[in-house]
Amino acid sequence: MSRISAISEIVRSSQADAALLSGEVDLIYATGETALEGQCVIFADDTAVFITDGRYTEAANAQLIPKGFTVTERSSVIPAMSVVQNLLSERGVQKLLYEDDVLTVQQFAKMREQLRCELLPLSGRIAALRACKSADEVACIVKAQRIAEQALETLYGKLHEGMTEREAAALLNYEMALLGSEKPSFDTILLFGENTSRPHGVPSDRRLRRGDFVLADFGAVCCGYHSDMTRTAAFGTVTDEMRCVYETVLAAQAAAEAVAAEGIPCCEMHKAAAAVISAAGYGEYFTHALGHSVGLEIHESPVAALRCEEPLRNGVVMTDEPGIYIAGRFGVRIEDMLLIDGDTPQNLTKAPKKLRVL
């Protein structure tokens, strides 16, 4: 089923006539293109119209017409909602689905004023559609992940005593860009020493020293799809305590992967990892949910958290990222992406996980 048909089915099942999409992620999903702006109206009869302006008309014609879209160019002096309203009137639309998870209150108020039809919320149904990835979507995530892995290897070869966290993060982002990443998946987390105890720490001017842990949490983007990984390595030397914590986190990650299967509640992954960490005496230092889904957004649903009873479904790409964080001293996180596939997930991450001393 094409994406137009899949969204049309949402329209029909909602007893609506059409859906109006304008959010960046929904537009990328609907069109399969990352560099277009405008509005997309998808009708209950499996037809779709993309409305844009002269900046994007040529690209939209070339990329979308072969996919079954009709492209309408609007003048820069005509408000987009006026063009949408004319289209809806021509097609006799009385009930329109809108992106309640995208629009601001102000945007919704203006749309309600300008569009003369009944507005019904999509209520996350496109996000739910996006949760299970196709083979093509997985291929994009894997391509982004391979870029990230290669960039990390290059960074490891260039780390030196005295380099700052900011410098290392900038170099990692640069290497990903050279390898073809469209942008970093999110603000790269690159931390040294005691700063690694902050799960979402921000790179600073802290300089690298022997005996530091180096924690890198980052990702690349390919065709709009994100990758996400974390690796923790030691620089110069490693203590027995550091090694013990690292091996505990690695065992916790393996435990979560072992229970990841179609149909199990997402929370079971978190419970499996937390049990290993607690048994080792570090339970109070695991301070976040185990993981989240990845796709066109870096954080998607469902999530591998205690609060999430939703069953895992085939096609979900879920991160597995337990951690132990001892404030003021050091932290360890190891993160892979798992594609749920029956009873045994596919690990999309190939970067080595044996503790490395750089």
C-alpha cells in the first residue's frame, strides 16, 4: 500500500473527506521527499494534491507527479489557506482531518476561521502509521547508522590529550557531514571524564585527560531518517571500577535485547535491563528510560519505559541504551538500535562494544 493510500484509509476510517498536512515530518512521510515545503491534501479516494510556491514548483513536479500527486502552485501574494479552501470547496470537502499534534493554538484558530468545514483531529494516527518501518525506511536508518559508525572511528583516531569536548563534538559532526549525513540527528553529546555522569550533558571546554571515559551519543540522518548510538570508551587507562561499571551496562543491554520480541510490552525491555543493574548494586544510578523508537524523528513512540505497556510490533526500531551515572565521577551508556522482527530482533548497530582503551 502506498503512503497516499495508507493516509486515505485513515481519512475513510475517520468518516472524513480529506486530511490536511503541513508539518515537516508528516510531509516527508507522505511525499517521501525531504526538501519541499507547502501543504498536502490527501482525499478519501486515494488522490493527493501538493500545494507549494514558485521556490519549489519545479522540484515538486519532478518528484511528486510520478508518485501520483497533483501539484498546485500558489502565488506568493495569495495566502496558503485561501488556496486550500478553494480546493476543498471544489472537491466538496465537509469534514477535514488536521494535525492536532503539529499546529499551535494560534495556527488552529486561523485555520478554523478560514476553512469552511468541520475540523477533526488526526490524534496521532499518522505517527502510529509511521511506527512500523518498511524495508526501505530501515535501509535509510541503516545507511545513516553506518555513516555514524565510520565517523566515530575517525574521531577515535584523532582524539588527543588536551582536546576539548566542543572540538571533539565538532569534529564528529564534520566527519558525518563528509560521509553524507544531511545533518546530525540531534545536538551531539560528547563528554569527557566526570561530565560523562550527565546523561544529556552539553559539550564544554573541558579538556581530555588520561584516565577519562569518553562518551559519544550522536547520530546521522539519511533521506530524513535518523540513527542513534552511544559508545563509551576509555582514554589512556581504565580502573577496575570503570571496567566493572562498563561490563554491567553491557550485560544490561544484552538482557534487554534478549526479551525484545513482537507482542511483549515495551516496559519489559526496561525491566530486564534495570534488573541487571540493580543486581550489581547500581540501581540508583540508572536514571532514565531504556529507549525510544527512531525514524523520521529522533524520539518516536512507542518507548521502552516502565510506563509503556504498548506491545512491541514488527517494524519498530527501538533503542536499547541503559546507563550508569555516578555524579561527579563518571558515567557509562551503551546504545544500539533494534529492529523488532518476530522473536529475535535485528541489531542495526555494528560498532564494537568491547571496552576500548584509546
